[in-house]
Amino acid sequence: MEYFKGIEKIKFEGNDSDNPLSFKYYDENKVVAGKTMKEHFRFAVAYWHTMKGSGADMFGWGNYNRPWEKGKNPMEIAEKTLDAAFEFFTKLGVPYYCFHDRDIAPEGSNFAESCSNLHKMTEKTKQLQKATGIKLLWGTANLFSNPRFTHGAGSNPDPHVFAYAASQVKNAMDVTKELGGENYVFWGGREGYETLLNTNYSQEQEQLARFFEMAVDYKKKIGFKGTLLIEPKPKEPTKHQYDFDAASILNFLRAFDLFDDFKLNIEANHATLAGHTFQHELTVASAAGRLGSIDANTGDTLLGWDTDQFLTNIYDAVYAMLVVLKQGGLGSGGFNFDAKLRRGSTDLSDLFHAHIGSMDAFAKGLLIADEIIKDKILDNFIEERYSGYKHGTGLKIMNREIDFIELEKWILQNNEPIIKSGKQEYLENIINTYLRKF
Ligand code: XLS
Ligand code: CA
Ligand code: CA
């Protein structure tokens, strides 16, 4: 059965085209900075929002009424959803998708049945991957929807729940490996607390570290070659999530000797919720050599919750691409559209418009960032700004050849420093001149 009737494979038609169902900037074969756009982005569709999103919110039930959601039983619905998903991925022309275990297969009446559902659906998924050439960017386990995870998964005060979560991750990692998944993600939606009155903070940190250690051991045991990724988010559903932001995770990984085993999956909207910019989170992860993948979306600065919108703001795309290009790409990672339609966007074609718009925004961001980097305009400015540390007293500071006493002597001889302009507005105007070029 064809679910997206009347929609053909989306093609690149360029900026002059007025066909809304075409790419204006994303040309998968166009080479930029030595790689095709397809290789730069490794775009992925998020199964949960795109295929399972219903339009429901806190005040109203689902209103999308998708044709693949009608079936005799949950397994039949799961199979239809999978068919619709691969039709969508193919027509959109993305090379990857991402899922939670419970997105592709329904939970059964007990753990064994849930696992059997998952393994059955994995077989069908494998066939569709083979038939279409579409690959799995990452898999993950849903350790937050079922009421058993009310008080957390790995950080739960009850080891029974820890064991359940561990068993679920074991199976999710097995199927991710089975499907050739290139990464495995940990997002701890309920790994946090509501109140410290009932929480042993250090105990929960230790537990989480044990959980991650076991995941690393299991990865090695089964020979899974993908990258393990942790995704920061400060809050929602918990009041305080332990994986608050990139800096918190890096500190956690260092404290528990897990630094080399994990990279970070940075989501734009989670940066906003943490009071940071997307560029800040990418920069912090990248500076530590731990930027592994991106959940490409955007939040709303006026709403304090996780709106998961499709990113269309070109500035955000440019700033993100500057970081990604500078670190030479994302390796096994990619750009996953962890984004959902607004409740009012009820047409099936809206799914295409949303993804096309964001793919184009990132493609334009890539073209602009590449020009900025090639012209070295920001690099030269920054290099000059820190050049004092390349010689004289500055170099001695960096080389550990000088101490407070020597520096005091130096200040007594040299007096007041001269303030040099940071030229922020000048630099912002320069970014705009590049935006005007495309
Ligand atoms: C929720 C998270 C989630 C992870 C995967 O806010 O973004 O979707 O990406 O579990
Ligand atoms: Ca995410
Ligand atoms: Ca989110």
C-alpha cells in the first residue's frame, strides 16, 4: 500500500524553483569542503515524531489520524507503520533514520513478549533496509514512558528497575547491532530528581555510572562497533536531569573514568532549555573532542518546554555548521530530525514540508559556513586576539615558565593594559554579508 499518495521522490531543483516539494539548497551530490552534502549531514528521520507523533498535547488527544495507525492488533499496526516509514524515508531521500525499541515494536504483556515483538520487527526492518539502502543512524531504548520508570531507570532507588532497564538496553543494543546501527544513544529522561528531600544524589550518580559501565562491557562483549552517545537535557520530564548539559556530562564521564567510551549527542532545543545556545553546546562538546552527533531541531525562547520544532533559522544553522566543519565532521554521527509538526499541521504533506525546510536550512548554513571558514575572516580575527600568548610574557604563562611573583614584578614595570575592542557588531555584520551571498 502507498501511504504518501501523490508525492514523488523529492528532488533538488535549486533556489529558483517555486515547487514547495523540492530542495532549494540540499543537493545531496554537491561537493562542499571535500565531501558531498549527503556525507556532511547523514540526515536521519526520527521514527518517534514522524511516524508515531499524533499531535497530542497536555490538553488534547491526538488529531493526526494517520492511515498506518489502523490495524487489528499492535503488531499489525507496527508493521504498517514500518512500511509507511520506509516509503517516507525513500521519498524524502534521507540516508538514515533513528528509533527507540518501543517505536518499532509494541511492548508485550511481559518482558519476554516485548523482546519477541522487538526481534520480529527487527527482521522486517532488516528486509526494508536491504530493499531501500536506508540505514540506521542510531538505536536507543525507551526508559521513560512505561510507569515502571517513574523514579528513573539506572538511577532508580529500586535495583529491580535497574535490572529491567539494563535488560531492555541489552536487547536494544542487540537489535541496533543486528541492523548495522552506527551509534547507540542514551537519553535519561527520568534519570534525575523531583525533590532532593527523597534523593541520595551521590548514590544515584554511582548507579548511573555502573549502568554506563555495564553498557560499555556489553558493547565490547557483542562486538558492537558503533559509538555510544549520551544526550544532554536539563529537565523535562524530571525537574532536574543529571545529564543537564554538555559540561555536566563531560564532568560525569571524567569523574567515573568513562571519558573515552562515550561521545555526546547534542540537541539544539535541549541547549535552549539549559539556558545555552545550540552553538555553545556544540562548542563545549567539540572542544573536548566529544561531539558525536546532533539532534537537529529548535526550541522556542518564549516557551519553557521541549517544543521540538523543525529548525529553519539560517543563523542557527550557520553557527552550528561552523562548529561541525571546524571539527572535520561528525564521524559516525549525523543530523537526526528529532522534531515534530505543530498540532495544527495535520496533512501528511506537512511531514515533507517540515523536513525539506530544515534540510535546506542546514544546507544553506553549510554553504555559508564553508565560505566564512575559507575566507578565514573569523579565524584571523580570533588568532590575532590571542596572539599575545604566542610570545613574551604570554608565552611564558602558557609554558608554565612564570608565576604570580614574577607576574607582579612585570605588572609593576608595565602598568595598565590597553583595552582592545572585541568588535562584536563588526563581526555580526560580516556574518550578514555572507548570508546575503546565498
Ligand atoms: C527527548 C529526547 C529523546 C532522545 C531519544 O527529549 O530528545 O527523544 O533523543 O531518547
Ligand atoms: Ca533528542
Ligand atoms: Ca527534545
